Amino acid sequence: MKEMQQKPPYAMIAILFIGAFIAFLNNTLLNVALPTIMTEFDVTPSVVQWLTTGYMLVNGILIPASAFFVQKFTNRKLFTTAMVFFSVGTALAIFAPAFWVLIAARMIQAVGSAMMMPLLMNVMLTAFPIERRGTAMGMFGLVMISAPAIGPTLSGWVIEHYDWRMLFIIVLPFAIGTLLLSIFKLRNITPNRDVKLDVFSLVLSSIGFGGLLYGFSSAGDKGWGSPLVYGTIIIGVIALVTFILRQLRLEEPMLEFRIYKYPMFALSSAVSIVVSVAMFSGMILTPLYVQTIRGISPLDSGLLMLPGALVMGIMSPITGKLFDKYGARVLALTGLTITVVTTFYLSKLELHSGYYYIMALYTVRMFGMSMIMMPVMTNGLNQLPMKMNPHGTAMNNTLQQVSGAIGSAILLTIMNKRMESAGVDLLAKATAAGNIPTSPEGIAQMQIEIGKTAMLDGINFSFWISTFVAIVALILALFIKRVKIVKEK
């Protein structure tokens, strides 16, 4: 192990990086194509949404179990299996004759994708000594952040020029190439133990995290009053509480909740959850404003967000080196200050805010975000003993998925409620002032203008709430301390 830490297996890590990049890119690649797929298969928006909801559900079910898989199986076997699932799902999606086949293909892809992040993070934590982990995790952040952010731009360009199936055709050769490389070039470096899987824990975890993810991600479409929404959330909460209590009683838990006795890991989790909510809000609300209110095409909307993605990608390795030198606190405080200020300015958007002004705000916001997530997460993981690493990475990845879904759903609900009340107020003011047109064309035009103004008010209010969410993270970041390097007993 000592020798390995002096010279990490860079070639092997490169293969894992390529696989992870393809999997993460795939997460957001389909979002822009949903309207086209909806038309081709003649399905409703709530049905087509299952292409992303189903993918997220499989991730939510498998990521909590990743600690077991990482400990039980060799990294070579696990990565190769993940790439087989991902490649089969991608190939099936290319030829999908019916919508249900496409959903099945996406879920098979998700089985492979769910293993990528926990596996790669554990390899990095094993391969690099603690004093060089910041640099290593910075390179990992480059993959984790830039791939999903590039997805919408690439997708927008492909959809404008080709059929949506081209999205999967582009990915497949890279997936198969990475699979072949993994078969011939990967070796095993992560420590394995003969752990037993508690099946009841897996069932509880699947119902708990799956129920929460489904309930919150469906709220925007079905509304909070739907029995399906609040029913699945209640079932999810009950299953999750039972799951946690069971883990605390088991000698070999599927997911170790005792890691929260390490204060910096607990704090890093809290900051990561809050930052995830703020980050996802920007990724959802910005395109909504640009496409719906400004009427900018999906491709130009993707291009608007591209500089932010590139800045985040470029900054990740730099942030990693700065973390090794200065620690997480100074980076997190700087990044969160920038995030708070830019989110506040995004809450002041107008009907005709300039394209390049929004691009600049979004890019600076992403620059701030690039200093937060990886340093904070790595600082927390550094406090855990080596044998706890699989549980730490599984916990972080699960909480990111769940908090992202919950935060997005709540912020979209806030936006919708604000939009409804603003629409009613605007109509009442127009009526009181006697500004109601008499012609059908005039009435239609007025409805469009009121709709846009009301939606803008809703988006701005959501960004305003998101500003306070970022302030909470900033306050929490004040308590971050640099983890001392302790030799493991």
C-alpha cells in the first residue's frame, strides 16, 4: 500500500475517469431531447419525465448499497460490470421501438452509472496519500462537474441537426471502448472484505430513498395535494427512519451512520446538502428563464451555460491544489460569498435582461460553486478511517441525489405558487385600471404578457429564497476546520 501511495496508478485512474465522464454526461444529455421524444412516441409530459425520474430512482436505490458492493467486490470486477450494464442500456436505447423499451434502457444505463462515482472516489482515496487527496479529488471534480454541465449544450446541438437517437449513438463507442480497456488494463487496488448483505436493509433503503426521490420529483408535475406525491414521501420517510435505526443496531451495516460521530464529516455533509439545493436551483431556473421568458432556443440556452461549465471544469484541479495548501475553510468561504452575491443578482432579473449579462452572472456563480463542493467533501472524508471510506462516499453521493431532488421540487413549487399569486394580482390591477383589451388578439397578447411577468416574479422569488439557502451554507462553512493527518491504527 505504501508503494502504491508513492506512485498512484494513473493509467488505471484515466480509464475510470473516462467511464465516469460518459456516465455523468449521460445524466443530463436527454433533458433537451424530451419534447422531441414526447412527440415521436405520442406521450404526455408527465410520462416522458420518467426517462429522468426512472434514471434518478435507480441511482437513489443503488448508491446507498454501493458501500457493500465496493467492499465485497474488486474494483476491476465492479467497474467492468458497471460498463457492461451501461453499454447494453445505451445500445437498447438506440433501437428502442416503443417508449417503455426506452425507459427500460435508461434504467439499465442507470445501474451502471450508479456505481461509477462511489467506485472512482474510493479508488482515489485508496491510491493517494491524505496530503495529496485535494489535487486528486480536484481532478475527479473536473469529471463530476463538467460532464453533466456540457450535456445540455451538446444535446441542444445534436437535437437541432440530428435525431435524438444520435445522443446514444455518440455515447456507445466510448462506452464499449472503455469496457474493453477495463477488461485488459484494470487492476485491483481497493481493499475487499467478506461482508454480508442485509437484504431487509436493501429493501428499506430502496423504499426509503426511492420513495423520497419519486415523491419530491413528481411534486412539480402532480402537485403537493396528490396522494401519490405525499403518500410516497410518507412511506419513504417511514422506511428511511426504520432503515437508519436498523443500521445502528447491525454489526455490519449496509450504510454506516456512525460516521456522523466524526464532526468534520458531519459538517461537510450538512454544507454539501445545502449547496446541492442552491446549485440545482440555478441549473433549473436559469434555462427556464432563458427559454420561456426570453424565448431563446435550447442550443443558445445551452451555450449560455457552457462558459460556467468550462470555468467549473478548469477550476476543479486548481481548487484541489489550493485545498492541499490552504484547506477547505478559506475556499468554501470565498466560494459561498461569490455564490450568495451572484444568486442575489439573479433574483433581480428583468423581462429583457441581456443574454451576456445572464451568461456572466451564471459563469461567476459557477466559479464560486467550483470552490465549495469538492474541498468540503474531501475535508470530511479525510477525517474517516480508511475502512469507512466506502460508507462516506456512499453517504455523500446519496445525500447529493436526494437533496438535489428535494431542493429542486421545493424551489419549483415556490416558483409556481408565487407565479399564480402574481398572475392574479396583475390581472386585478389591469381590470381596476380599465386596461382590458376588447379584441380576442388583444386579450391573448395580454395573457401572454401577464404570464411572462408572473413567471419572472416566480423565478426571481425562487432565486431570492436560494440566496438565503446559500447564506445558511456560508454560516456553516465558518465552522470548518482542517483535518489533521492521523496515522491509522
